[in-house]
Amino acid sequence: MTAPAPPAGTPYRSRVRAEARDGFGRLLLAEWTKLRTVPRWMLTLLASVLLTVLVALLSAAGTDSTGSGGQAAPPRLSAVFDLGHYTYRPLAGDGSIVARVASQDGGGAWAKAGLMIRGSARHGTPYAALVVTPGHGVRLQTGYESGGQGGGTAAPPRWLKLTRTGATVTGYDSPDGRAWHRVGSVRLDGLPERALAGMVVAAPDQVQVQRQFGGESVSGSPGATRATFDHVSVSPAAPDASWRDRGAPGGPASDPDADGRTEAGGTFTLKGTGDIGPDEFADDITRTTLTGVLIGQA
């Protein structure tokens, strides 16, 4: 027996959508009830949320930096650069080094050419560097951090002076070598009585990074810069001290295009490859940790 046909003119109404809504609501309620009634699942969910928040907080604390120029934290040598080229002489006790950066070429906006006082030539030694950059003016940098004190638009030729008084190093710059402007001061705890003072050049790598969750692609080429210095003086001058080099395996460069130093008539030309400061493209610890958390819940 067949059902009677609906009267003419009566619209057809389907009950599928209403039943679908009721079915989804019952399904959602059932899943929530299941989650609440299985303690292990609820604890796992809460632990995952807490771990994710904790990793984010630790990451924020670990990447925070300031420009105060105070005592720097010990560098994580696996995540910093201490490269470039450094030509130096000994500095016994309090004193200063003065030089004019006559010219600078190559390396990009953050290429560095200037003066440095440090405890030794060993990798990772605390230092203070007063440098002129093509795109960010004169900077006083220490502690392997980014940026440092200073700024402006000053460019070579530029006079620079670093003075040491105890553990405090102060940087000055000048357009003419007579009227000096104080850039800033930093404290280098543990700076030995006999330190090193000299000229430095450095340049960051030209890097392109494509980073996505769970993967990373880094490509680039080494950065290099060249600078010319004149009117160089270290006071007090150590008797019979000669200029030495850190950064050129063979010492002073015989090839003008090689990393190292050439000197003629009191004018120094330094070329260096690599940077001084943090490795901005080290492994993303936060991403790695979060990936592990999610994989552990899969």
C-alpha cells in the first residue's frame, strides 16, 4: 500500500538538516563526556597546554635583549660569531686607541669597521668594539649582542676613539679628530691588566631564510668588507710592540684581495669575512621543542 500523495500546493520539507544538527550536538556531547570520564586523557591535554605555554615563556625570556650596555652575559659560543679580522697591539693598564676610518667598502648595511679592546685573541673573549657601519651609524657593541649603543647616519671618513679605565671601556667619535662625541660606555668584568687594542673589520653573511613549522631552509653567501685606517695610535705604547693579526691564517695578507692586513706609510687596509655577534640563524629551539610536543601526542 502506498502513502497518499501530499495535497497539491503543499511545499516539500526535508528533515535531514534538523536531524544533522541534533546528531552533531549529541556527538559533541558524547565526546566531551568521554574526555571528562577518562582522567588520563584530561591530564594529557592539560599537560600539553602547560608545556606549550612554558616553552613560549622560556623562549621569550631567552631571546630578550637590551641596549643598556652593562655587564654582558657569557656568550653561548655555539650560537655566536667571533670572526672578521682583528689587527692589534698590547694595551697595558688604562689607555686608549685612536684611528680614523678613512673608507669602507662592501658587506652591506651592518658591515663593521672600527676599533676593539678585548682581553685576548681567544674565540669568545669579552670585548668592546666601536665601529662605523654603512647603514646604522657609529655603534658601541659588546657581549655578542645585536645592535649595541649608538646610531645616527655617520659614515667614513670618521674618527673613532676607545678608552679604557679599569674594567670600563668608553667610545667616542668625531668628524675631525678634535671635537669628540661620547657614544657610550660598557663594563668588561674580568678584563686583564694587559689587554689588546686594535682595528677590526667584520661583515654578516648574506643569508636568506625560509622557515616553516617543522622545517627550515637557509641559503646564503659569506659577507666580506674592506676598510682603510690612518692616524692610528695606541697610548701608552708598549715598548717594542708590533702589530699582530687574528683572523688571517697566514698573518698579514700578501694578496690585496685576501682576508688580512696590508700596511703602507702608516695606512692600514683590512679585509675580513664573517661577523661579530649572535648567530641569528641558529637552530630554532622553540620550534624544535614544540614539534616534539606535538609528535609525542600523535
